[in-house]
Amino acid sequence: ELYGKVSGLTECDRMAFALSGYNSGPGWVIKDKAIARKSGRNPEMYFGSVELAVDSRRPEYLAENKNYPKRILTILQTLYVNWGRMIACSQRSTNAS
């Protein structure tokens, strides 16, 4: 459901936004994209852009919320890929640059 409500530069970015919305709530995805836009970052690119946007109103949740999509897509997703259930995000699309 969340995947259908978010946009992203790539399918991996879109999935990262959906996972971020699942972990912290869909409203925070909108807020994080706005913070990224204001700071001159691409709001449609999660990795290396929105993931680096810092919302000072919720610092206690920052590490968990920002790391959740990356953990799922770079660590846990490989299990599903190995089982033939999913196509992996390329390492390039999930590296912060």
C-alpha cells in the first residue's frame, strides 16, 4: 500500500521511501522530502539525499529511521533474492555518495 503512495527516482528509491514510511509513518516521508528539497538535495532520491536530511524535531529516532530502509534493501533483501523472490537493488543505487 505504501509503495503505491510514494514516488522515487528509481525503483530502489521508491522502495526505500515505502520502507521509511512503514517504519516512521508516511507523514514523515513527506516531511523528510521537504527538508531534503530545502537543503538543495533531490527529494526523489532516498540514498545519498533524503536519507541525509536531518529533522531536528525527532533526533532520538533518526538513526533507526534512516537505517531501516538501507538495512532491509542491502542486507535482508539478499535473502529474498537468493530465494528467487525479488530483484536486488544495485549496490550503486543504495550507496550514499
